[in-house]
Amino acid sequence: MSNTETQNSRRFKYGVNVTVSVVIVLAIVIILNIISYRRFASQRIDMTATRLYSLSAQTKKLLGKMEKDVKIVTLISRNAEEINKAKDLISEYDNYSKHITVEHIDPARELTRVEQFYGTIKDRYADTVKPLDVAIQRGREGIERLASDIEQQKKLMSDLMADKAFADGQEKELLSQVIRAFARSSDQFKQTNEQIDKTLESALPDYSGSLDAVKTLLTHYKDNIYGSAITYLKQFGASSKQPNAIKEKLLELSESFNASSDNLKSVLEPIESVKAGEEYTKVMQQIAEPDSVVLIGQDQIRVISLVDMFRMPEDQQRQLAQGQQPELQFLGEEKITGNLLAMSMDTQPLVVFIEGSPRMPVLGPQGQYQAVADRLENLNFEVKSWSTQGQRNPMTGQPGPPAPPPTPKDGQSVVWIVTPIEPVNPMMMQMGQMGGGKQIVDHVKARMAEGDAVMFISGPNPAAAMGMPDPTAELLEQWGVTVQSGSIIMNEVTADSRRTVADTTLRVTSWPEDLPVTQALSGNAGVFASASPIEIDKKDDIETFKLATVKGPRMWAQKDLRAEDPKYDEENAADQFTVAIAASKGDERIAVFADPVWSTNQIVNYGLLGPNTAQMVGAMFPGNAELFVNSVFWLSNMDEMIAASARSQDIRRIGNITPAQMTGIRWLVLGGVPLVIFIVGIVVGLKRRAS
């Protein structure tokens, strides 16, 4: 055999081997992809610093406990980068619960799909909107009969106006106006019927709007046309100077007008009393707005507008440096999770903020706790406020009459939040007036006896040094809790001039792990800006848990709250102080926070760019709002909802590092990395020597 044949044979064999190898590798890759897709399709790794494509632990916890099926449908046409990221995150809901399905529909491009979706909504409410449909048909029959009456009346008026005996005057002018109005009637009826036909033939009809159009038209003719004509004919009849034959014809016309008016009244009365389809109308109107997310459950449908899912208010944009354009922050997870929570609950829990001082409103545009109240409302809590002293009169400055406290519904869990109570003026005490503090405490005691939970917020109080303790002190002592409101916790810091000064701002980077309330706060920074120490006296029937402790090398409890230049006090110093606790006694639960501002807008809205920028770029101290919300969940006996929320993912963070983990990191850096380099060097050296 020649060398040429041998070489060709080898090349052929090598070619076949390479081809077979490539085919085998491709087959293996395809098989592995099929297996991985089937088994790990829902597993994704989110490498973004703020977990941009990941659901929060709180949402995952809720999804894991869901028992009712819910379909999430996005009706979004916009194609911005932030919108697509939001849709990706919404798709994640499908991966964590077999009871959740997600569907994305583009109403601008997928007309068939959107009409099919509208059809499912219409079919779902078919029974509830049937009374509206019946009322619309009855109203249209009234319009048809009205049109027939008008034709007869137009002939009567035409004959009357043509009668030479009909003298000029008020009667003639009135009929001329009615004739002109009737001349427009056929166009009005046609336009209304065409509008109703078009609406009812749409995929998602506006039944209420169509019925309103019918009622408006019939009411116009009953009151404005017939009502006015009948009134004036009656007035003119008493002083008319027309011939008797004309008077008889005017009387005949008036009787015809009266009959038509009565017919319209008989049509309007039953259709005006129709009260049906309110939920359908609300859902239909919300879906009609551009760009929304629809949650379809077994018992209800909820719609969330895309506008409500992103943060960057215009007033806060102006606080950015010129030229900066922050990325829109998606709040949809909080909205969607809150609505899913609502759909899984039988009764909406209630939270009542009790106003301790009329000079410090709790809710509303000037409300100090509106930021955390918004968070609770997004999570399906019913939020109300109550003031024992009433609103102050702007002219006299005197408080108005107090309003009664909100009354919970049957079976509704309630959390009362007692905000800092204003100290009573000593002069008022001498006059026997104790202010609203006693009324608050008495009410809270009564509600606790009914099984309600309470959050107490207090803190440093100069009046305590004058023998006027916080009105809640006696009640808290029964739980073994004492807020030392005559003291404020300070720590020694170095100023720019290298001199030391006292500071009340105490940051928290690690949280106790006695309760899920704080276990979920890992990695979230918090701050207490004006805190008093809390002392705990253990009682056999009460379990007490620390929620927040502040730590530092040179910290002390400052007794003189009015000192202008406080100094480090070794006698009252400690390495750590407790500033927040939770306690339970059987089914009763309370939480106590010894800082009057820890959960106010001032702290919660403090963002990475300064005051009032948290809604735009994320909170500087996300732990405060997280702690507040988790505490309310715990007080409401909703422990299953306690977890890190979507808001906590705004900040780049790492969890608490234990001493053992820190030791491991040190050994890895000091020993592991050099060892790996040494081994790689040996391997490379041996290979070079062998070659």
C-alpha cells in the first residue's frame, strides 16, 4: 500500500473521529440543557447588588403558604428598560408557588389576547352586571316610547302654530322653544343609542356608564323640557287671552306633556334604584387605564396601576444635583405582595395611631408617621388615627371636642400605637386637668383586656425629672418594663477639631435574634437618635425579648437632659443599652420603643442623598421601617409574614458575620490565597522541567 493511500486513510479516520466527537459533545450539551431546563427552570442566580431580579424573603414566605390560586396578568405596552425589569421580577412569582401563574399581555400589539382576557373578566361578573343590563334595556325602551310621544306632540304643536287664531305671546314663544328642543331629539336619541351599542359590544362593556347616559337623557327631558313646559303652560293658562279653541288645544298639549313626564318617571324610578355591579365597574375602570397589573383570585380581582409601582416623586427629583438622573425604583413587589396578602385573608387587620400630642399629628400631609403608615397600607392593613384632645382651633388655640376611638369590626385584629404623650402642664395638674394621657392609658388598658396588642413609643422626657413620669409608665411596670425617660443615651465622638463631644445618634448594625422580628433585619442598618434606656424586670408569666440594643465603647445615660455641654459620665456608663423590647403574656403582646423619633418620617425618609430622598434612592437606615413593620406583624399575630421585605433590597448589604466566619475569612486571606499561589507555582515549574 502506498504512502499516499495510508495518509488519506489516516485523514479520513481522523475526520470521522472528529465528526463523531463533535456530534457526541453536541448531543451531551443538548441533553444536559433539556434536563437542566426541566429540573432547574425556576432556578436563577441574581448577581445584582440590590437583588434587582429577586423576590424578597417576605414575598417568598407568603407564596410558600398560599392556598388559593391567583393569576397575575400584566397589561403593559411600554417598553422601557425599567418596565422590562419589573416584568421579569413579576415573572418570579410563578416560580415560587404552584398557586400563582403569570401572564404578560401587550394591549397595543396583542389585540386578540387582550380581548380574550377582557372576555374572561366580563364572564366572571355576568351575574352581577345582569341587573344593569336589564335596566339599560328598560331605559332604551323608555327612550323609544319618548320618541313616539315627541312625534305626536310635534304634530299637535305644528297644528297649533299654524292656527291663525293663535295670537303672538308667551304661549307661542314657549312652544317655539319646545319645538326647537324636540327638533334636536332624534339626533340625541340616535347618538345615545349608537354610543350604548358601541359600549355594550366592546370586550369589556361599561354598563354603569351606559346606564348613566340613559338616565341623564331621560332626566333631561323629564325635568328640563317637560317640567319647564308644564310649569309655564300652567302659569299662562290662568291669565291667557287666547281664544277658547286655542286654550283647549293648549290644555290637550299640556295633558300630553304630563303623560309623557309620568311615563319617564315610571321608567326612571326603577333604574335609578339599581345598585349592582359596583365591583365590576371599579375593576373595568382600573383596567381601562393604560399599563396595569391585574390579580385574579377565586373571590376577588385587584388592579394595580403601573404608575403606583415606581418611585421618584417630582418634588424629590429636584433635590438631586443638576444633571443627575436616578434609576426608577420598582415598588411593585410591595404592592403585589400586599394585595396577595389581602386576597388570602378573611379580615383586614387594623392599626390605630393614637395621637399623644395635638402639636404632633400622626397621619396626613403633616403626619410624622405617614411613611410607615403607607408601608402598612401597601401590606393590606387598615390604618386609622385617633386623638383624645381633638383638633386645635386655629383662632383660639384651644383643643376641640375629642372624637370617639375607632371601633374594630367583628373578628378584626387590632394594634394600637401609642405615640409620645405630651407632658401635662403642672398648672393644669393643680387645676385637676390631667390632659389626654390618662384617657389614652385607660382606653389602651380596656382594649388590651379585649385581646388587642399595643406598641408604646416614648423616650427622653424633661418632665420626668420634675416628678411627672410618662402616663404609660405604671402600665408598663406591670409588664416588668421601665423606660428611664429621665435619661438620654449618649456616646462620645471625636469632632473635626479632634475634641470629643457628646452625641445622641446611635447606629445599629447588628440585631438581637430572640424573635423573627429582628432575625429578618440582618444586614439592615438602623439608627436611634434620641433614646432612653429600658430596664427589664423578669416576671414568671411574661416572656420579654430585646428588639434593639445600642453598643459603643464610651456610652452613658445622661441624667441632666438640659445640660448644654454634657460630658462622659463613667458612673452611668455601659457597653450597651436596650432601647426596644417585645413582651408576651399568654395571648397578649406589647412592644416598647424608647425613642420618640425612631419611626417618624424624619428617620424613615432619610435617604442615601440626605433628608427625604429614601423614596428615590433607598433609605439610609432601612432597619427602622423594617423593624416597625415586622413588629406590627408580630403584634397582629401574623408571624408568618415576618421576613425581609422588598424595600430592604434597595441597599447593598451583607449579613452579620459571626466570629467563626470572621476567623475563616482571615485564614483564607492570610493562608489560603498564598497556598494556592504556591501550589500553582510548583505545578507550572514541574511542567516546564518535564518539557
